[in-house]
Amino acid sequence: MPSNTRRARRGDTPPPRTGGDEAGTLRGFLDYLRTSIAAKVEGAPEPQVRAAAVPSGTNLLGLLHHLTFVERSMFLGEDVTDWQATFQAAPADGVADIVARYREAVERANEVLDGCTDLGAPVPRPRPGRTAPSVRWALTHMIEETGRHAGHADILREQIDGATGR
């Protein structure tokens, strides 16, 4: 990082204090991670937000683009034929576009989840040709997936402009 780069530090937001029920706890942590990763991408500068900062080619904008597809696949039943391609945003898509699409996918996913009262029941919109996982499994997987990529995003954003914090 250049020495003249000013380090931005957002306030660290602690994990949520959720209700005592399992569904509230799972959804609370998932929403916490969703908010965290969107905030990590929001305001990131072009073209650095697209730059591969590691040999795998992972970039900050691509992480959120990928998570948009994961949300749509898991909770809305959309089919993804090339998961690797989801890690790259189109050149015409800016940061605000990708953040808005992610937030829309999260909102639509939450609408589906609002109708799920039994965590052991299958996800209402399974992917075509696949057995639907339980809502519990889907929420747990999404916490793992989003948390994993939020950690990647933390490092990538700090490399871009020094911004840190959840």
C-alpha cells in the first residue's frame, strides 16, 4: 500500500444479539454477514475493486457478484451453470450496480425465508433437478459461505485502500 494512502477505519460492529430461537439466531447472523460484506464493497474505488490481489484472481467486486448468485441459487431456485464465472463482474457493472443487485437478492431471499416456519422443511424453491436441502442446512451453509467471503473481502479491501472494520 502506498505510504500516502489514508487508512479508513469503519466502526467495528459486534455480532448480533439475537432472540433465543434457532431461526432467529441463524437469520440474525446471516443478515449480519450480508450487511458486513456489502459495506466492505460499497465505496471501494474503481478499478482497484476489480483487481486480482491474489494469484487465484479473486477480487473484491467479484466476491459480492458471486454471493448474489449464491443467494439466488439457494433461496430463489435459480440455476447457475458456471460458478467460476460468477466471480467476475461485467465491465459495465459498477460498484453501486453490484451492491444493489446483491441487496435485492438478499431482500428476495428474506421474503422466501419469512414464509419458512419449519427449519427441517425443504427450501421452498430448490434448484432445478436437485433435491432441496432443509432450511436449516441452507441457512447454515449461507452463514459459512458469506462469512468465508466476508473474510476474503476484509483482506482485499484493506489491500486496496487500507479500509478496515466490519
